[in-house]
Amino acid sequence: MKKRVKSEMTDDLRPEYNLRQLIKGGVRGKYAKRYQEGTNLVLLSPDVRKAFRDEEAVNEALRLVLRLREIPNGKKSGVPRT
């Protein structure tokens, strides 16, 4: 199958929207520092999202998982847990 050339691609943007005007004054990398400092966004699957009312509920569940990982399971496999 041949790749489409840019000129063959359909442009869904309305003609009255001028991208140069819409992004005028935009700042490149405006949020880069915040991102590097640890802002961490995770996209949850719809079924997982339904199980939690808010971000605190998600954090609480993840903290529980972390605590459960610390409980020895009684097996002596010799393989360290990761």
C-alpha cells in the first residue's frame, strides 16, 4: 500500500481557522520544566476508571498494592521481588 502524499491527505480544519493566528503568542516548552519535575499523567482504561471516584481513590489503591508487595508470601524461591 502506498503512503499518502501530504497533498492527497484530507484537511478537516475549516478554512476560517488560521493556525498561525490560533497559536500566535504560544510559548515552546512552556510546561517542559513542570513535566521534568515529576508531573505524571497516566491514562486509565475505561473499566479501571469506573472503579474509582477520584484521583485520591486511585492513589489509595496503589498505596495498598505497594504495602501488599512488602508482605512475605512464605515462598522461598530465591528470586528477588521487583
